[in-house]
Amino acid sequence: MAGTSNGGDAKSATAARIYDYYLGGTHNFPADREAAEAMLRVFPGVPELARTNRAFLRRAVRYLAASGVRQFLDIGSGIPTEGNVHEIVQQVAPGARVVYVDIDPVAVAESLELLEGNELATAIMGDLLEPQAILSHPQVKELLDFDQPIGLLLAAVLHFVPDDEAAYEAVGQLRAALAPGSYVVASHATADNVDHDQDDLDVAHDTYRQKTATPLGLRSRSQFERFFTGLELVEPGLVWLPLWRPAPDDPQHFIDAPERSSGLAAVGRAL
Ligand SMILES: C[S@@+](CC[C@H](N)C(=O)[O-])C[C@H]1O[C@@H](n2cnc3c(N)ncnc32)[C@H](O)[C@@H]1O
């Protein structure tokens, strides 16, 4: 598959396994831990950001399920961790269907292992930059009905697609396939907020560019907002991660200074 050279072949660390390390998971290798530690030296708050992002994803998915969405396409789904999408939505609606898509073979293999016996959820290899291959994948077509609303989940993945034109085009093609009443959920890392030291940002960019196949591309608030053009933003709109419908039982990182999360979030509804 073109563009899916993220299997640890050419480069040894992957974004999925580095993120797994931030979250305290066990599906990572020495190269992932080394890359993660390089990030932690300059941005020690990344694990809190990862947990804050997961909490946003859980809240957004719960909101969609409560709003009647029964199908989910989760692209850049990552390695399974606490509070996976199918667990949350199938608690609300046992018949809900979920397809996880990731460029990382470890993420897909671990997801498939977890999903064994669950006929309503699966995981496939796929590249966000190849939306038509995802949309026409036999398992996507088998589990998801594109005539009915779908929750398209793009949590913490768009900043691994630094090419603006390619990213907007890919999301545009995915959105075009969605029926009215569908939702787009996305979160994105940004450097908009605070006085980050440029040297620290350079270390972050260098780490992903040199050690993984998915370079980092932070976006500003307005660049992130463009992914939602033409969608109706669900209240409270595009906000810092911790501020999207906060829940008392979620981690309270960054609650006093949400901009320090460096993460933006929004949920848009297709009309
Ligand atoms: C930071 S993790 C986010 C995981 C999960 N969505 C979450 O928010 O907790 C980013 C994931 O995106 C995946 N990814 C990066 N580029 C991708 C691409 N072009 N297509 C599909 N997945 C991609 C990585 O392999 C990784 O699993």
C-alpha cells in the first residue's frame, strides 16, 4: 500500500507505539521508548496531553452514541487502550458497529486480537491519505452503511499529515461519503498557545521526522478549523481539549490553563 511504510521497516519507531508508551502501555519497543523519552525531555507534559486527548475522545464518542449514531469509522485509531471506542459505544448501543483503521500494523494486530469474537467491530490497515481505499475496503463496506449517519473519528491523527493540501483533500473525500446527520470528531496538536521554545519544537519535529515514518505537523486554530468548514459545530465549538464538555470523572490535567494542553478539539455535524 503506497504511503504505508510505517510498519517499522524503514524507520524503527512508530507514532502509535510512542503514544502507547506515553499512555503507560506495553506495546512498544526500545526505539519507541527512546523517541518518546527524547520528546519527554523537552515536553514532559505529553503523557497528560495523551490522557486528556483520550478523555476527549471518550466524551465525544459517548455524545455521538447518545445522539443516536450507531456506526463509527475511527481513522488513526492507535493501539487499544482503556476506553476503546467500541467498548464505549457498545455500552450505550450494543448493536453499534465500529471499524478501526490505522497505518501501523501493530495497532491493527492488537486491535484484531482484542476484537476477536466481536462481530460488530473490526480493524484494518489503511492510510488516511488514501481515503478511497478505506471507503471501498470490503470490511468497511460490510460493517458500515454510508446511507446512515456515521461518526468519523480523527483523533490526534491529522497532525501526522503535515501536507495541508493532502490533509484537507483526504478529509474532504471522507466527508463527502458521509450521510447527513453524520459527525466528524477531531483533535489536533497546536503550538498556537504558549511561548514554546523554538529549540524544543525543533526537537519534537526532528524526533518524529527522523525516527518514524509519520512526521509531525502542528496546525494553528484556523488551520484546524478548516477541516470543519461546512459542518455545524456542536457546542461548545472548537476549544482546547479539556474544555470540550468536561466531565468530572475525567483526568483534570490542564483544567486551570487549558491552552497548556496544546491540543484543540471539535465535533462537527454534517447537515
Ligand atoms: C497519537 S495516535 C492517536 C490514537 C487515537 N486516535 C487517540 O486519539 O487516542 C495517532 C495514530 O495515528 C496513526 N496514523 C498516523 N498517520 C496515519 C495515516 N496517514 N493513516 C492512518 N493512521 C495514521 C498512528 O499510527 C497512530 O496510531
